[in-house]
Amino acid sequence: MSLSDPIADMLTRIRNALRNGSKEVNIRASNICEGIAAVLKEEGYIKGYDRIDDGKQGVLRIGLKYDINGDGIIRQIDRVSKPGRRIYSGVEDLPIVMNGMGIAVVSTSKGVMSDGKCRRQKHGGEILCTVC
């Protein structure tokens, strides 16, 4: 089965797992999905992730975080740039998600990073998704 948008699949699986109250979720591994998972871990939205080799493409196992009340730390996760319409932004035009309470995940020439890191390093790129 071919998957035309692995990022949208990853975000949907995370969204569904948070609604179910699952502790972890398995996602098809790819370099871009691993980069997004690394940014989410660095920003404190997930517990962590592991890349598991299954002899084929591999699997990313992502550990999800919940607050004291059992609600997911990730309240909203949305795809911005899509295969049919790519959204690029310079460093000065990067979106501010929820007045700085959320992050935008950006794919740059230096790798996948959060919008705050992009501003510090003065890099623009493709806005993959927003998380808050």
C-alpha cells in the first residue's frame, strides 16, 4: 500500500491515539516523521520515540504525554503544508501559534526544527504542521 502523505498519516495517528487515551502509537518510519518526532520530544509534547526495525520500512513508536487530569498535552495538531499546496515561509514570516503557546514545525535546509529555533538560527522553510 502506498502512502501519499506520511506526515498527515502520522498526525492523524497521534490525534486518534490521544483521543483513545493510548500510552503509545506506532507510525511508519521515515526521516521526515522522525524529524517531527524529535521536535515534539525536544519541545516537551511527547515522552519520547524509538525507531524499531521490522525488516521493511521500520516503525516509530511514540510515547504520548498526558496531564494530571488525563488530557493529552497536545491539544491540537494540524497539517499546514500539503502535497497539493506547499506553504513556505521566510524567517520573518513564520507563524506565531497561539501567541507563542504553540509551535510550528518547519522543514529547513538544516533539518526539521521548531519555529523558535528557526528564528534563532535565521532559517525559513516549509511549514509542516502546527502544535498547541
